[in-house]
Amino acid sequence: MRGDLVALGPGLHRLTAHNPGIMTGQGTQSYFIGHQRITLVDPGPDLPDQIPRIRQALDELGACLESIMLTHTHLDHSPAAATLQDMMSVPVLGCPPTDLLRQDTTTHITRILTDGEVLTTECGPLRVIATPGHVGNHLSFYLEERGDVLTGDHVIAGSTVVIIPPSGHMGDYMASLQRLLDTQAHRMLPGHGDPLVPAAPVLEWTLAHRRQRELKVKQVLHGFPGDVAELTPRVYDDVPAQLHPVAQFSLLAHLLWLQEQGLAQHDAQGIWILT
């Protein structure tokens, strides 16, 4: 297991879980913040080797685990927290899920974090930024003195994230992208993939991409009312067909957001039209 840790700067390391896949890329990233007293962000999935790898990483750093922080409670990000919580009696900080769809129900959050609060780490102050959108309880963590923001699944490398209603909300997602852009962070450390540097162009591209996709939804609806399954291959004709079942979630999020704005509606059979 030696060599699994990747150094990202003094007192900042990354460990990638062994859970590669379509939704997780090369695997979920856990971040170790600190020198002797570690704040662990997103301990990862409940895999047989995950806890031994985290303990090995702590041994390599010559450090102890002081606390766990969660960007959100999806099953690839937080379940390992429950075992570490029992094993090491450490607090788990984050926000409980707003619904139980695809959520970790095993981890007990001992303190709920609030937007704007600042925590102390060995790498300087860490500011909590509420970034709902991918899921309702999503948080990002900003190491202000370094210009690093840990984005969880709000922004990831190599792909756009899936927005899954009801907890996932497209309007919230785009507003949260703007919040991250407003921090003027230099580097984003995502929950999947490599660091994103500089941060601003990535955030600007992601916002533009979502707005362009929304425009395409409206264009398709103008000529082709339909249900989500019928609309998906038309709205996502630039995406491989094998990803269309996943794209349906984000399309529904776009449609619901248009509905909230009074721009679209659906009938009892789920047929969407422009209003």
C-alpha cells in the first residue's frame, strides 16, 4: 500500500479509493489536511481495503486522525466514516441528507456544519461553503490562505456531474457554481479526478455548458414535446448512448428547473412542453 498517497502541497495529501467506474472515474478522492493532526475530507466508500489504506496513510504521515468532514453523503464518499468513527472515536462533520435516495445511512454526523463557518486546521482556516445542487446537503471546503477549494462532487475532473432530483436541483447547482467562482480560488481539488488549475476557467466553462444545455432543452421542446426518455437522445445527442440512462436524471433536473421558472410544464402522462 505504500506510495498510495499523493502529495498536493505541505500538509495536504490525496488517497484514491479502489472504486473506479463510469460514475466515479478513477475512484473517489479522500483528502488528508494537516501534519500531525489530520482532518480527513470524504473517507470514501465501504470497501474491504479502504480503512486499512487510510490507517496506512496515517502511519506514513506519522499523524493521528482528528476529525472527518463530509462534502456529502453519497455512497462513494462517506460510508467509511462510520467505521473510523467507531474505531477512533473521531467526530464527523457535515450535513445530513435531505432525502435517502442513494444516500449513506450508516454514518452519524456528530456536528452539522453551516455555510460560512470557519474551522481551524494545521493548514490554515478552512471555510465551509454550502454548494447544493448535485445533492441538497453538498458542501465545499475552502482553504483560503492557499487558494484551494475541495469541491467534492460539485465540480469533478473530466466530466460534468449528474444532478439527480429531488435532492439534486439544477438552479441550486448553477448558483453554487457562481459561489465557487466568487471565491476566486486558484485550485479545485475534486472528489473525482486530478486538481483543476486554474479554477476560474473551469467554473466558467461549466456554467456556460449548463446554460447551453438548458437552451438545447428548450429548443428540443419547441419542436418535440415528449417524456424524459423520448427527449434524452435528442437533448444529449452529443453524449454516447450508453450514458443516456444517467443523462435522464440531469435532463429531469433541467426540466424541473424550467418548470419552476414558468418556462415548461408536463401533463399527467409525463409529456413535457414549453409554456
